[in-house]
Amino acid sequence: MSDFIQFFIRFLPDLLKGAGVTLLLTVEGLVAGFIIGLATTLARSYGNKFWRGFAVAYIELFRGTPLLVQLFLLYYGLPGLGITLSREWSAFLALGLNSGAYQAEYLRGSILAIGQGQMMAGRAIGMSKWQAVFNIILPQALRLAIPAWANEPVSLLKSTAVVFLIAVPELMAKAKAIAARTYDPIGSYIAVALVYLVMVYLVDILLKWMERAARIPGFDVEGKKA
């Protein structure tokens, strides 16, 4: 046990550098995914036939294929079409596009939870459809989405591990380098697991705080009526 503690302390600076890259990728992927997911769910919920079909195709494609395949297609496949992306951009796009598909479904579920009567009320007082969406539906839906959406940051944080396969210097890449230097893969990956546990725990605390802060006492949403 003491040997592992010394091992952990020795390589903690390297692990923290990798953890910083992992957290940065997670934040970037979440932000990009939220923007993409919001646009997608609006297109699917309120768009015309073309945009609904496009949104469904995007969601099914990125939820139905592994993140690793998406990453490899961006990094290794696009150069065949004359488009070359850096490792960092490939990781960012893969994580953002993948997360966007999942976030779109979280957001769509919360929009569906808002009663249709609220849209009708907005239109009745002279709002356009999109004014009602942005002023009445979305503010409620975003609050409702938080409990389900809170799964995405934790899931994405762990999913970033795949980008070490294209040599992005995140936490798993640091673990691989440490294992190669020390010939101790077990110690290296146990150390990484501990760092992931701490990060997930801290992210979970932050998400629970967000959920409490967004909750409105007595707030109730009208169920969707047939």
C-alpha cells in the first residue's frame, strides 16, 4: 500500500495535467453538444418535415454508432476527402456531435412534458410560434431537463478516455505513458481510476447543486394532453 501511495504521489503532477485536458474536453463537448442538441430538438419538435427528418437522422446516426467509430472517421476518414483535422479538433467534434444527439433527446423529453395548452395560451395572446417557444416553453423545459441531463456530463467525462487513441494528451494517455515508463500498468490504471472517481464525485456535487438551484418550490408542469 505504501508503495502505491509513493507511486501515486510521484506521478500526480502528470495525472493532474491529463485530468485538466480531460475536464477541458468535457466542458467543450458539453457546450458544443448543448448548442447542437438544442437546435436539433427544436428542429424535431417544431420544424417542418425536412428539418424533422434531418434531426431524426442525426440523432439516430450518432446514438446508434460507437463514439470510437465517429472519432476515427473524423480523424482518419476525412483526410481521404481532403479535409484534415488536428487531434484536438477531431476529439472536440466527435465529443460534441455525440453528446449533442443525447442532449437533444433529454431536451425533447422535457419539451414534451410541457402541456400543449401553454403553447395555445401564448398564441392566444398574440405570440408567434417561436416567441411562445422561447418565452414560455423553453424556460420551463430547460429546468425540467436538468435531472435527466445531469447524466450527460458524467457520461461524457468518462467517454473522453477514447481520445487517447489518437494521441490527445488526456488522462488515459498519461496513464499509458506512465505504464510504459514504469512497467506497472496495474498501478498506473488504478491511479487513473482514483482520479476519475474524484472528478466524477466533484461533478456530481456540482450537478446536484444546479438541480437544487433550478428547482422552484411548488412548480408543477401541466401534463401533455391528447
